Amino acid sequence: MNKLTGGCVMYKVLTKIIVFLAALGLLFVGCKGKSDSDKPKDISEITVGFSQIGAESAWRTANSESIVSEAKKRSIDLKFSDAQQKQENQIKAIRSYIAQGVDVIGFSPVVESGWGPVLREAKEAGIPVILTDRAVDEKDTSLWVTFMGSDFVEEGRRAGNWLVENYENVKRADKPMKYIKIVELQGTVGSAPANDRFSGFREVIDKHAEFKIIKTQTGEFTRAKGKEVMEAFLKSEGKNIDVLYAHNDDMALGAIQAIEQFGLKPGVDIIIVSIDAVRGAFEAMVEGKLNCTVECSPLLGPQFFDAVEKLVNGESIPARIVTEEDVFPQEVAEEVLPTRTY
Ligand code: GYE
């Protein structure tokens, strides 16, 4: 063996030792990391990011309150942001939660489409996402662990069923009737509750030829816009309108003001059915100005954080958690009002 080959062998052996030691080191680091993350985290150590849509309605205010107060109750570090109805703000918030390395991300998507890229980023970062309240229309359902909230199509059906079953009894006795003319105030364009409440209602109404939807427009789920659009409906249709179907109570409450200012009696001249069952709707029913509200519960905080706790402890949760809800006609309003918590 000459000097040159001897040096080469030495070099090879040394390299092998270094590679072996490096691999051992990596193994050690890897094992350490694994055993740490396997341990269930203490709840007080976890961080949750929640991207809320905004504050468009009494429903939304109660929903935010439910999330924030439940986090406090459980001493969970919650990063909460309000997107002011803008999808781009929600995407920014979710990206910042990913950058901060939160344990779980929760969000209520303002519209159904356009979430694929940011949800994939969360998945790649290994952060589970919980959809609350509204759904997204992505095909890849592995992008979120669960969707909790109401069945909005069913809510639309319930509003329609109440109307077809009760219109005869609640209408003004002297109302001439060729067919019953309905105007509709839709929620936020492109949102799951607006799309689903639109189609659920039609599923029922379309089977009853005596009912016709003569006008439909978005009132953006707000009281102010509901009033403004109802004013426009009244301007063009006047006393022709028999029924108002509003996708939420806030728009119905705005419309009630418009109807009164127009000189008609809400709940009598125009039969009104809406969705959410917030306190304001019960107050309007007690005054005889609203005829029926279909319940949609915003109190998702406890079930959201139950799911968060299960996830960080490695337990599995169902892919869909549906909220149980009721329908409240005017007759029960006085009795039920004191028990309403939102
Ligand atoms: O009905 C409406 C709110 O997504 C279910 O959003 C929610 C809807 C609710 O602004 O009042």
C-alpha cells in the first residue's frame, strides 16, 4: 500500500464514521421530537387561530361571543380575527396562523369557493382545520377535519313548509288571491347559507303552484341592506306583495321598518318568515310584526373547543357535526322569548 492509497482508505473510513455519527444524531433528534409530540398537550399550552367573517348580524355577534368566551373559560390561547366580510382578509389571517404555527385553525368561510390553495398550505404545515358555521365547495375533503354547523338547505325547507302549511290561517281574511306573491331577501352572495336557503325554500315552494317568487335580491344579511332592498321591492310591487322570505332575521327586521314606513302592517298585510331565531325576531313576533322564525344556532363555541381538545389529544372526530334546531311560529314567541340566549 503506498502513501497515497493509505491516505485514501483513511479518508474513506473517517467519512463513514462522520456519516454514521451524523445519522445517529439525526435519529436522536427525530426520536426526541416524536416522543414530545406524542404526549397529549396540556390545554393551557395550545394556541388556536380563528378567522371570523365579520359582524354583519346579531347571529354573528352571538357566534363570536360564544367562541371567545369558551376559549377564556378553558384558558385556551385564542387568536381571533374579524375579516370584515372580505375573503382576502380571511386568507391573510389563516396564512398568519400557519406562520405562527398554531395547533388548530378554525374558520367560518364568508363564501363557498376559492379556499383550495390556503387550505392546502395549512395541510402541508400539518395544522388541522375545523370549518364552523359555513361550508366550502372544495372537492378534496381531506383539507379539513370536520365541518360543524347547521343544515341550511333544511332551514330553507322549514321556512317553505311553514309557509305552505300556515299561509291560509295567517293571511288577512280579505286578501284577494290569484296566486301568492313572495319576495325574497337573500344572504351574502356566494355564501353557503344564501345558496342553501335559496334552494331549500324552492324545493318546497316549487311543488305548490299557488306560490310564486316574484322578486329576489341580496340584502347581504344586514338590517340596513334588508331595509333598503325591501323599500325597492315596495316601490315596484307595492301592495302586491303577500309574503316576505328573508334568509336571516336582521334583514327581516330592516324590512319591517320599510313596510311600516310604506304604510303597511308587517306580519298582517305582508306575512314574514325568516331564519336565525335571534331575540329581536321574538320581540318582533310578540308585537305581531313577524310570523315565524326558523332556528339556526350560533352557539358553536363549546362544540368547537371540544373538537379542538380531541384533536390535540390525537382522538378522532366525526367529519360532519350538525346542529339541532327548531321552528318558532308567532304563537309561541311570548312563552319562548325569556329563554332565548342570543
Ligand atoms: O344566518 C346570518 C349570518 O352563516 C348561519 O350568517 C350564518 C348566517 C346567519 O350573518 O345571520
